[in-house]
Amino acid sequence: MTVKELNSKYAIEGCLSFVESKGGMAIAMLSNDHSFAQVSLYGAHVLTFEPAEQDDVLMMSNKSYFEKGKPMRGGIPLCFPWFGPHATDKALPPHGFARLMDWNVKATAQQPDGATCLVLSLTDNEQTRAMWPHAFECELTIVAGKTLEMNWVVKNTGSEAFDIASAMHTYFATNDVTQINIKGLEGVTYLDATQQLAPVTEGTAPVVIDREVNRCYMDTTATCEITDPSMDRTIRVAKTGSQSTVVWNPWKEVAKTIADLEDNEYQGFVCLETANVHRNKVTVPPGAEHAMSLSISTL
Ligand SMILES: O=P(O)(O)OC[C@H]1O[C@H](O)[C@H](O)[C@@H](O)[C@@H]1O
């Protein structure tokens, strides 16, 4: 659908409209008294979330590609149906294909509480089946109000069960990542991706970022809080249907190897990802569905 068609079918006067952005991408602009958010239909990718009179909660790299076929660096990429490199075929895209596909608009609505709602969907097609031979429907509901709410339902529309690993790979913005601390993961065991996924049990102190951090915290449904003195705010991340929380910052050396990240941009974000990865992957029987949700608020 063209941006013109999207606007005539789904725009809501004063609250939701579509614009064409770099790389020919259609972007939904959600705006109301509570917040402003931009969502790319390519990847169903939330690019910005700015609660009224506050800075963007999300970070987007100055070097991000806005090019179909490539993922974007920042915001909230969706990882699905695998996380990280594909288990057996390294030619397949890391983190799966959801972030590389054009999603469809299913519905838009303005809620009585003033929040704006956008529902996007992705169903299997020739391209997805070539990478992953399953019939599915993903439906992502995004509600931007005082908080940002995302509910992601994956339905198995085929006749065989499938396994999915997935993540809402949120890049949270900060002015100085070394000043933040993350509460909620105390005592949780993580697989350390900087140490060939060796299991490590977190201590009692909040998590700080003072080196390369690439950890999959397993079997945790906990709400986390990112306290950030450099931005004078705390971000609360609550979730359902998610058993893993990934924490990632590439730090200085790895940042230099990432083509779509400026060398010093690692200082400006932490990824805290609502996920089901490794042994927390989910089996979805035929006809069944799995939902994972995320709620981001600033305190
Ligand atoms: O560069 P990307 O494919 O977007 O992945 C970025 C990062 O995502 C996750 O957080 C993984 O744990 C990291 O290993 C990976 O480097």
C-alpha cells in the first residue's frame, strides 16, 4: 500500500498519519497529549518514543541503514523466529527475518485514555518459507500513550508444531552508559555470550555497564528498572510471556567493528531485551498462539 492509501484507510485526524521516509519506508507517526512515537512498517520497528516533554527513551544510531534488506540500528528491532546467528545456516540473516520484512497495517485506533494504537501483521510468504518452512501469523499491537505498550502474538497457522526464539531488542538511550544501573536481575543466571555462553549467576548488586556486556538472563519474568542519573530518569520495563532478558552493550572495541554504529555511540545506549531465547524458546503447536508483551514507562 502506498503512503497515500495508508493515510486514506488508516490515518486518524490529529493522532496518526503515515509519511514516507528515507529508503522508501512508510513510517507511522503516533502523536497525542501523552507522547510521540514513530514506527516503521518495514520491520514493525519502533524508531522513537518520546513521552511529552521528555527526551526520546530510545536510541537510534546516526549510522543506521534505512535500506530495505538491512536491519536498522536502534529503536526496537524484532528478532524472530531465531535469535542471533541461525543454528545451522550462517547464510541466513542474524536474528531472523521479522526485522527485514514489510509488515501490513491491520488496524488503528485512538483510545479513550488518549493513547494511540497501531496493529501490524506479518504472515508467512514465499520469502519467509524459503528461510523457515512454517505457516504463521504475527500480530504486533503498539500503543503509545503515557507508556509504550507492545503485545506480540505469534499464531501457528500450519499443521506442525514449531519452535520460536524471539526478542523485542530495545535500545534504551542514555547520555552515559557507565552511569546507569539495572535492577531486577539480581540472583538470576545468565549465559555469557562473551564467554561462549558460560552460565554465570548474577550477584546481589544492580547490573552496571563497564565493559562489553552480552548476557542472556534465563528463566526470568522480572520487571527491570534502568536508573539513569545522566538523564535524570528511571525507565521501567515490565513484560509478560517472556522468560529471558538480554542485556547488551558492545563497548569500545566491538563497537568499532559494527559498520552501522559510530565508534563512540556505544556510550549512548543499553539494550535490555524482552525475549525468549536459548532454552527459553517457545514451542507453538498447530492452531495455538504465543503472546509476549512489553511495557515501557519513565519514572
Ligand atoms: O548486530 P545485530 O544483528 O543487530 O545484533 C546486535 C546484538 O544483539 C543481541 O543483543 C545479541 O546478544 C548480540 O550478540 C548482538 O551483537
